[in-house]
Amino acid sequence: MKGDFEMTFKTIMLLTFIGFTGGFISGGFGVGAALIFNPTLFQFNLHPAVASGTGMFITMFGAISSTFIIIIF
């Protein structure tokens, strides 16, 4: 069934690794984080609405923090 998502230790460690890797790639190359995280969350059988909402939240948080950094410097 679509939407079954079991949080095991292996899943948490894999998501943490993907989070660090995706953050590094999106920060280093300037691509949106949702471009990396949405396909990953789909592969974990997460509901598409939840996956796209999470991707939009990550992208919004990155844009706001980048704006503050530019204003400070």
C-alpha cells in the first residue's frame, strides 16, 4: 500500500546520510534541495503530497537562510 513508511534505525541513518549529502550538493552547486530529496522520499514509499510538501519546506528554509546571510554580509 502506498504511504507505508516504517522508521527503523537503518532508515533513519540512510535519511541522515542523504540529508547531509543533499545539503552539501545543493549548497555547493546551487540546485534546489527539493530536486534531490523528492525522488528519494518517493523511493521510501512516502505519499507524494507529503514528499512534495517536505521538498518545498526544505527549499523555503534554504532560501530564507541564504537571504539572511546575504543581508548580514
